[in-house]
Amino acid sequence: MQRLLGCIFVFLSAVSYGQSATSKSESQSSARRPIVYVMPTALADPGTAANPQVVVDSSRNDREPQVAKTYQELQHRSECKQFAENMVKDKADYLLLLQHGGGRGNRWAVSDKSGSVIASGESLMLGNSVKAACLAMSKDWQQRRPAEGQ
């Protein structure tokens, strides 16, 4: 009899654990992930009030901006896993500008969707620049979440 009760207890514990793990993963997956847009090139025209364009060309010495490589880094770096990448600028919570320095490192800047620069920096390797940008966005997102009720 005790053995039967022990088996029932183990079974109910396993079912309860499975349900709590499922509900936890569902709640984590339903939480909105911040969206990152990688700027393919910055714009030289200041634009209008309805369409402001702030920064100047992001390529250097006729080199192509490394947009695809930057998206690849965003997808594979553990520091960037909380972000969703998107190629539609209007959907983004953050805009990432990365300038490849042609052997002299990379410079990066991150702005929120209102255009306010939240962080900038430089490093020799593209991956380290993306890592630093993700850490800055993550810190900003954590500070915004309580204020936005997310």
C-alpha cells in the first residue's frame, strides 16, 4: 500500500512539474522581445520633421557596410538572444549603426526608436561591437520594461 501511494505521489509530482515548466516556458515565449534593426547605410539628408534622417554614410573607403554579418552576429551571440532581428525599420525598438573601420576597428551606435542615442563605442572585431551593443540595449530594455508595464 505504501509503495502504491509512493508511486502515485511521484506521478503527481512529475505531472505538476511538467505543467509548471510548460506554463513558465509559455509565459517566457509570450513576453515581447525587443526588435533590432541594423541600419544598412546612414543617410546624408537631414530629412523633414515627418521623416528625420540624422547620420551620415556608414560605409568607409568605399567598403560595403557589413549588414548581413551584423545580423548573423545578432542571431548567434548569447548576449543578443533576447532580441528579435528585423529588416523593417518601422517595427524596431532599437536601431544599430555599425561602421567598419577597414582594419582600424569598428564603431557602433545604438538608438531607441525615438532616435535618442543610448550607447556607442568601438572595438577591433565586429563580433565584440555587436556584443557591446546588445549589452547596452539589454540594459536599456530592462530599465524601460517597468516604466512601460511590460
